[in-house]
Amino acid sequence: MGVYLGLDAGSISTKAAVLSPDGKFFASAYKPTAGDPLAASELVLAEVKSKIEGEIFGLAVTGSARELVGQMLDATIIKNEITCQALAAAHLVPDARTVIEIGGQDSKFIVLKDGLVQDFAMNTVCAAGTGSFLEHQARRLGLSIEEFAAKALESTSPIKVAGRCTVFAESDLIHAQQTGASVSDIIYGLCLALARNFLADAGRNRNIEPPVIFQGGVAKNAGMVRAFRERLGCKMVVPGMPEISGALGAALLLKRQLEHNMNRS
């Protein structure tokens, strides 16, 4: 059986996804990038290739390190993250209209119509709200990111976080700790602020139409899912394994292009 490989070479994590010829998700791998996107890419590809029997039709690469990694690995296709995230969303939820994707270092807002990108924006403020900032705050509180997310679900009276950047947001959190706020209310207050900041920045002056698809590693954080649902007040879908959406979209793009080339020949 032949397969299509998609690779998302990100700044914080590197992911791979494998599609079968009929377009079904077959396998995946996930590794920290650890400052070396090429080494991380080779590791995740070796892992998924160990699960594959048969021909590999090609490799599509996306992510912040796509140009470097794609050239070094002789990729079939090198494509931007907006296209790949949009393809993944439309594949998983065919009637998707809005895509929120938040990864380790950046975030994206994509508007879809009939599965095609109509508009998009990326975050223009600092890294507050991305996965790296959330992990930093979890460590500061002595929690794993899973414990951090679980605490957010326990909140009944979240604090107000006014800051729109990492420095001011962290200052608000420290002040809340000093005045005796509960950890769960501090964490969920942060989640609400980050959701608000994303919508005010990347989502500024844009209509947010459901279904809304939440993708990227931060979509695994139940506190952020709760915050976005509260802010949006509409249907929001979190796909299974949202952290590999970019790699999945790359594999889908590869499949589409190779089939198109075959039909033309």
C-alpha cells in the first residue's frame, strides 16, 4: 500500500502525518523541535516510516522551518501553513467556516468558504497566547500543562487579566497570586484573556461564522477550549489530535497534487 507523508516543521514541535491512498489518516509522530528542525524532522519521519509497508508517494513539508527542511529532505512540495491548516480543517469538517490555529510561537485566523481560503490573518502582537507562553506559566505555577488545563476547568470566578503582552499578563497573574486568588481562577482568567486578545488581534474586524474549528497544539488545552467557547458563543469543533493538523493538511495537499498530475498525464 502506498502512502502520502506530510511534515510540519514548527519552531516548538515537529509533526508528521501519513495518509493512505483513499485519504484516511494512517499514522503520525510528534517530537519537540529543540532548536534543530532538521534533526527533529528526521526523527519523526523515521518513526512514521517504521509503521509503513509499501511505497511512499512523496513528502510535503509545511511549518516555520519548511524551506530549510524541505530542501534538505528533497520534499515533493513545500507549502505555507495557511493553506495546509485550511485543507486539514475542510477535510475534517467539510462545512467549516472559521479556523483558529494556535501553535507554539504564533497563531492564525482563517476564513473558509466552500473549503477555500477567503481571508486570513496571523497574530501581530507578542507571543502571549501561544503554546510556549502557556507552558511557561504552567512551569511558573509548578504544574504540568495537563494539570494547568484541568485547573482552568475548576474555575468559578476567573480573575481579570488586562495585559496584552507576556510581560503585563504575567504581572497581572503574579499580583493575583499575591492577593490570594485561587490557582484555578488565575489560570482560567489567563485563558479568557488570551482568547480575547486573539480575537481582538487576528480576528479583528472579521466575521466569525460557525462552525469554528480550533486546531494546533493549544487546542489540546481544555482551558483554552472553554475560554474560546465562552467568548464565541457558537459551535466550535476541536478535531482529534489537533496538534498534527498542519502535517495532515500537507499530506492532503500532496495527495491532491499528485492525483491531479496523474490525471493530466
